[in-house]
Amino acid sequence: MEMRTGLFLAIFLWLSVNDSLALLPHEGETIEKCILSYGGLTAETAERLERFKEWSEDYEEIPCFTRCYLAEMFNFYNNSTGFNKAGVVKAFGNPVYNACQKKLELPGGSSVSTCQHAYEGFHCITNMENHPFTVIDNMANTSLFARNAMKECLQHVEQDKWKSFTAYADYPVTEPIPCYSRCFLDKLHLFDEKTRLWKVGAMRQHLGVPARGAVIRSCHLQRGKDRCATYYKQFTCHALA
């Protein structure tokens, strides 16, 4: 089962257009069932569902909607036993589960999940799914040393810029977070200042690029407007080779 970010925004779009836009089988029927006690599909309930994407820390816009929706739609949550670890890991990955474990486990002394537990657990999941640290932890062929370096460098960046982190996956021409690449590449000591060349073996060991046999002879010739931009261009060249 593929989970998508912005799940509740998609629900709102379904509500505001028509039931042919439901994202998953039986999703429309599930939404109607879960808001039936609040007047069903009305302009007011549509507005309230729209506000779900704001994800208040301690206030669920339509009480118990999350518990009902998750139990009806997915196998990683049960109204009685709560969140199933294996199901959450399969849908979102180990890093998300580990980050949200305290929220996903039943509260101390409780043997049954509650509306608040369902909301707080899923709230955490949706916040962490695309969190930069989660994305970094899910990077294949990347060493622990490299992942820690990436996280450490993010700590020096204003958090309002963190949302640009996912743009790196598309290898844009301009670096999404200025000087971020230079920061973690320097921490990994991948550039030899004396020879002015990249340590390709160490790069492959820590970051999994470039691929063996890749043509990278001209990568060191690429230049940007400053040293940070040059680092980014040359590293991107190695990664895409």
C-alpha cells in the first residue's frame, strides 16, 4: 500500500469536487461514515476537514475522525490494539516508526487505543514522513558517518529552509539550500585541497556515488559562482554520472 503526503488535503479535494476523485478504494464511503454523526457531507464539515492539514498539536478538528478513518482504511491501525508496528514500518519505513514510537505505542496503563491516541500517532507520522532527518535515514548506500554529517549541517540552517531539502532529489541546477553540500562534503573530507581533486573512493564508500565505471573525467572542471556552488555542481556531476 502506497501512502501519500497530504492525505487529508486529498480528502478535502474529494469532498469539494465529487466522489470519482477518491484516492483509494472505498475512501469516499469511509469518509461519509466517519463524519455521519457530524451532519454528513456539508460545507461546514468540508471546511473542518480542510483544516486537518494544519495538524494542530492537541486539537482534532472533527473529534474521532482519525480513529474511524484509519481503522476503516488501513491495516496498520486497529480501534482496539492501536498502531501495528509491522504495518507502520511497511507503509512508512523504520525511521518514521522509530521517531514516532512513543506516540504510536498505547499510553501507559491503557489497553485500548483512543481517539486522541489515533490522532496524535498519525499526526506524528505525517509530520515525520518527509522530515529531512527521516529522508536522510532512508538514504540507501549512505554510511552512518555521512548521514550524521548531513544532519549536523542541517542544524546550522534556519529551519524554515528545511522544507527545501526534498528538492535535492531532483538535482536542480541551483542548490536548494545554499552551501549545504559544501558543509557535509567538507565534514567527510572528500575533497583533496592539495590536488584539487575529489576522493572518489571515499565518496563511493560514504555516499554510494559515483557508480563504478561512470564517466567522471570532466566533473572537476565544472564551476559555479562561488566555492559552494562549485562543490554542488561537481558533486552533482559525480552523482548523476
